[in-house]
Amino acid sequence: MIRDDGLHLFAFFFHYYILSTMSQAEFDQAAADVKNLSKKPSDDQLLKLYGLFKQATAGDNNTSKPGMLDLKGKAKWEAWNSNKGKDQATAQQEYVALVRQLQSQ
């Protein structure tokens, strides 16, 4: 019984490792693909992409919020901060899904 449980645990972690690797490769490809979209994304879409990318690559936003006169910096900060608490894999998956959606437009 213990051996069987160990085998299941190994299979779980192996499956998780394969999914993580595939997700990282998909994320890297999406990050390259976003530079070659046929149609320029809207400002809202660009901010969503930015926030997900930063969350996927840097984790939670722990930087100081820009001043109210720095409109661009504030918008980017808020886009990133809106993903606070989201794990890396989820942020990567959402980023890939958004890039694929933009590619289909």
C-alpha cells in the first residue's frame, strides 16, 4: 500500500512538472507572439497583458504606487496590482489565453 501511494505521489508531481514545463513554453511563445499581432490591442488590452505578464514573471506587486500625475505609471501599476495573489501558473495561463484571443481577432 505504501509503495502504491508513493507511486501515485510520483505520478502527480511528474504530471505537474510536465504541465509546468508546457505552460512555461506556451507562455514564452505567447510573449514572443504578442509582438507580432496583426491588430494593435486597445489600451485596456495592453494593460491587461502588462499586468498578467508582470504577475507571471515577477509575482505580486510590492512597488510603491506612482503619484497621481504619472498617469501611465499609475495605470500600469494598477494593472499589475489587480493580479495580486494570483499564482504564476494561473497568470501565465491567462496571459496565453488573452494573446490567443487577440491573435484570432
